[in-house]
Amino acid sequence: MEQYLKYVSPMRPVPQHRGHPPRNRRSKSCTGCCSKCQLFVSYLLVIVGILFLALSIWLYFFRGDLIPLIRSDFYIQSIYMAVVCGISNVVIGFLVHSAVSNRCVLVFYLLMLIVSMILEGCLIYFTFSYHTTYMQELEISLPNDILNNYNSDLNIAKAVNFLQKDAKCCGSNAFNDWPKPEVEDHYLPYAKTVMQRVQYVPDSCCKSTHQRKGCALSDSPNNIFYRGCLPFLKEEVYNNLNFLFTVTAASLVLHLANLLFGCCACFKSDEDEEENPFKDYDQEMHLFD
């Protein structure tokens, strides 16, 4: 047995190839740092996506009764695009774990980031474009809806009533924007045209909490609101546009940072593969150690 072991040579360690460059630990640390930053920014994108969805739900379901009074396609399109941006942000945020560990998923992840950035750029354009014209449009559309469309369009009537109840106001600029009818009283001599006591403002102008039918028959200041609704509607649209613009700008900044970290991680992984071409060979040879 001893003679047999004498002729058996012990297993030698695998020789290192002369052309094998030393591993660059600094590049690996940079790749790990980029991946960690990418994960952190993606978590922030999930939060921003939830904000997008919450804001869209608030504007469409809780303040959606005011949309018929806002005669612009930019406003409703901004709400729809906010929903799309919110969903894309949530998907991108949850996809980052696969993107960090898989090169193909990382490329798809970066493409989704670019598409989402284009959508958010369009949303910023819509909000900014309507922000410059909404005051002039509301000053024309709201008085016209009260004078001409309230009695003929059910959606406009519902929107105006919701606005007056919510803002505690009446009319566009004042309560007397509602037309007061003139009727003829044939019981008086010479059939004079007189102002009879008729209800000419809707019941949504009443100050009482429980607005019963016919409560706005008296137009005294103790019974109905005298101030108009136009300033409130302007402020409502202004705040909504600002919320959309702020959330979209924050999301766009996070997308730029995430795109930068993702490209950095992708390029660093390429450098690691070029610096260590015998990586797979070394892993196979270690099996014989």
C-alpha cells in the first residue's frame, strides 16, 4: 500500500493562466452600489405610482361631478394618463428585483423606463398647456352653462348643483347671474309687466343644511348664498393641475435617476465580463479541487 501511494502524485492546484487578468474588485463594488441605488429609487417609484392612482381616483370619483363644467379635453386626458403612469410606476418598481439579477430583464426594464418617461412628458405638456388657458375658458363657459345649459342638459345641471353645494356659492359671479323671469299679471289694470315672487335660483343655493324643495324661493341674504362660484372653480382646477404637475415632475426625476443607475449597472456588468473571460472556466475547474 505504501509503495502504491508513493507512485500516486497528489492532485495539483489548477494553474493560473498567464493571460488571466486580476479581478477588479472596485468594478464589482460599483456594480453593487448602482444596483442598491436602483432598488431604492424603484421603491420610491412605487410610492409615486400609488400617489398617481390615489390622485386619479380622487379627481375622477370624488371630484368628477365638476368635469362637465371644465370644457377641455386636456383635463380629462391628464386624469387618464395619470392612471397609466401610476400603473407603469408600480410595475417598474416591482420588476427591479428581476432586473438586478438578470441581464435580459434589465434591458426590458430600461425600455419600460423610457416609455414611462415619454408618457410623463406628455402629461406635463397637457397640464402645462391647460394651465395657461383654463381661467379664460372658465370665465366664458360657466356663465354660459348657468344661463343656457342648466335647464337643457342634465349633466350640466348636476355639476352646477354639486358645485354650489360644495363651494357654498350661487351663480357664476353672484346669485343674480340666474335670470329672473318677468311675468304678466292680468288681474292688474292695464296688464302691467310686474316682478312676481317666483323662484329663479336653484335649491342648491340655499344656506340650510337640508335643502328641501322650494327653499330658494326667497332670495334674501339669510336664505341663499350671494357670492359666485367662479373663484372656487378656478382654485379647484388650479390646485388639481398643480398636484398632477408636481407628482409627474417628481416621478420624471426618479425615472432619470433610475435610468442612470440601470445603465451604470449594465455597463459595469459588461466590464466585469471583459475583465474575467475565464470566469466560467474557473468555476468548472474548482470542481476538481
